[in-house]
Amino acid sequence: MPYSPIDVHASAAQRQLIQALADLKTEFGLPEGFSPEVMAEVQQMLDDHPLPDLDLTDLPFLTLDPPGSRDLDQAMFLQRVDPVAGGHSYLVHYAIADLPSFVLPGGALDAETRRRGQTIYTPDGRVPLHPAELGEGAASLSAGQIRPAFVWQIKLDAEAEMLSMEVRPARIRSVARLSYQQAQEMLADDGHAARTTADDGLTAADATSAPPRVCLETLCLLKEIGLARIALEHQRGGASLNAPEQEVEHDGHQYRLVFRPGLPIEDWNAQISLLTGMAAAKLMLAGRVGILRTMPEPDSDAVDRYRRQSVALGKPWPADMPYGDYLRSLDHTDPKQVALMHAATSLFRGAGYTPFDGALPEQRVQAAVAAPYAHTTAPLRRLVDRFVLSICSALCAGDEVPQWARDALPGLPALMMASDQLANRVNRAAVDTVEAALLSTHIGQEFDAVVLAGPRSNGNGNGTPRSTIQIKEPAVSAYCEGVLEPGSNVRVRLMQADMATRVVLFQQV
């Protein structure tokens, strides 16, 4: 049966959805704005801020981000360079916003960012890690502006294996700000200027201030390097997931729950970020100080559950296919397979941060990357990256690692875990609220479903067991009363879909 978007003006129940989503900030205690003390300190740092001595403004960096983004963490310039055995080599110039130079260690902003941990996204906006004057202003790698950055220069061989790397503070100037869609169109159009639309949120200078040919050269190499890095990931047994985003979308009149499929260029772009994170991990391990992003292999229960979910959504995972290969086989244009890509995050559990100073940690590998890895490319939106950048820059220069960064290492895992959990709870609450709203007018109707897991106690004190099921349309997983056999096909009836409690409950027919 069709499930239409929710017209929020159509009924009192649907207007309730607007309020329920707006109330998430209050429910989860999300901060609003920044204190006068923080803003005064930020202004002082802006007034006194010097630029790095190294001038790389002659390199034509460009940024790739979702439409309307203003907190631009990364800019890239890619080159094919001197021949090596087997063909040629590549040089990746990857500029990361120099956020550390704007934050006074031990100051008011430092303390506030430790409380926040990361930018939290909500259906009606976001709660930023840094004030807009920094995150969208002086520290953002905006097109046409000279900005301080940590510039990674990573040399790759013909197969895109890392040969060498270094990172240095430098001043840069991005020549173009492109959305993923614009960049993909430039490649498809063989260099014609990227098309802009009214909702891009871009100015003409942002989008096309550089000659298209300059941008196209980097974009062509991004595809070339990205595909080569994906092949290397396959060889390592990795399965980094460029998961489609499950979003609560509002167009001014309606809310809907949508999966936003990724474009190929997003996957290639992600490989440059992963490459840089691997370079940072390698540098810190060699220097015996830093913090890694680590994750164990998926456990058997998670794998079994996901296999059942793949059957439920019509794309069974072959028993002899590695999970990385299976994820890459999914079709971004098929809504059910997009839902499977989103559900695959259940395989990537147990991720954490592993600090070290002196002795190297036993756990060093991020299982999805299949290599040591560190978060370092998003300092405007994630706290830990600020410390990784400062440590890597010092190690590369042969300088002492700043004591403020070393002192912070033991406490960073707890800060990041708390902010990750909060971000996940906010996102889950938004999705659950909209799922309940979507289903609220279908109480009593029947659906075909597959049992994913169960049974378990429902925790309400009456001991009634419940199992987890997956229905196909809409692609929602929810609880169903009773003891059901995992992997079995069942017919269920919707008994409850409550926006206020975010509870969706089925009963076996």
C-alpha cells in the first residue's frame, strides 16, 4: 500500500509531529548558542590570529560538500607526478581546517567543545561544535578566502599505495566550492561548468570561480585514485561503508523519512579521507603517541541478524561472499537495498577511541578499514580531530607534541563516546518519531514481515516477550509481541504507532 509524505498542516495529529521533532532539543538537553565568555574569547582569537608562514595559495584546492554546507573542513588538490616503476605516481594535497590555532588550550571555548564533543544534527537544523564565526567563518575553507590549514601531502604509487606522507601548517585558498552533485555532473559533462540550482545555497563565486578545467583535472584524478583505493580496500578485506543517510526531510509543507543514496564521487571522496586517517595513524604509531579509531570484527549474532534482514528486503547475502563485497554490490537506486546499506551499520558496532603515549596499544585496527586509522579530517565538527592534527603536525616537524594534547588523550574516549551516544539517540528519536507518524493512520492493518531477532522481554514489567521484525513497505524494523523464530516469514498486524512515546508495536496474525 502507498505511504504518502506527511502533510503537517492536514490534521492535529500531524501538527503534533512538528512539535515532537522540535522538542528533541529540549528532551535531550542540547545547548543553545554559546556563552558571552566563549564569544569574547573567540573574538580575541580572531583579532590576534596569524597565518602560517608556508604559502600554498598557488595550489588550486577545491572543496566537495553537500549543498548549502558552510563548515568546510577539507579541500583537495590532486596531481599526477614523476614516473615510478610500473607507470606513474600521484600526489594528494589534502588541506584540513586549522581549528587548533583558533582554540586557546584550557580556555572557555576548549571547555565548551569538550562538553559538546561534536556537531549534533536535528531535523530542523544542527547544534554546532563551534560558533558560526569559526565553524562557518574564519576556520572554514571557503572559496576565494585565504585560510590557515594543515596540509597533508601524501605520495601514492601507480596502484595508489601510500609511499610517503607529511603534514604542515600552511595558508591556502580554495578556488571552488562544489556540491557532490555539481562535481558528478562536471565529470559526466567532461568539464562543462557545474550547473547550479536555486536550492544549492551557493554563490556564483563559490561554485565556478575557478576555470572548470582546473577543477576537472582534480575530479578526474579523484575518480582514478578513489577506484584504486577501493580495490586496495578489497584486497585488505575492508568494508568501509559510505552509508546512505536516513534523514527526516521537510520541504516547508511535509515531513518524510528518506534514504539519500550516495553518489559515486562521495565514495571516491571518502577514500581520500580514509587515506588521510590511515596516514595519521601510521604517523602517530611511529611516534608512539596519539589516539586511534578502533573497531573489532562484527560478531556472529550481528552477522546472522543482518543476513535475515537481507532476506527480508529481497537481496540475500550469499554465504560465501565477504561482507565488504556484499555491501558494495548493493544498488544505490533501489530503496530496499538502500535500506540494507543503512541497516549494515549494525555490523559496525564496538567502535571506540584508543589513546596511547609510550607503549603501543594492543588494539590498533579499525575492522571496516582493515588497517590502523584515526579521525583527523573533520575538526570543525568533531572534537578528537583537533588533537590528532596537532599531534601529527608536531611529529612530522620533529617537534615536541604539545603538552595540552598529551594531557587530553586519556579523557578523549569518554568525551567522544558520550557525544556519539547522544548524536545517535537524537537521530534515532527523530527517525522513530517519523516512523510512528507514518504508520499512525494504519493501525489494525496487516503486513508481511521477516523475523530478525528475538524473543526478549519488553522491559515493561509484565514479562511479555517480543521479537524484532522487518516489514518491507515502509522499510521499518519494529517489535512484534510473542516468541517468533528468527528468519521466519510472518504476517503481522499493527497494534500501536504512538508519536509521543515513539513506540511501534505489531502482533502476529
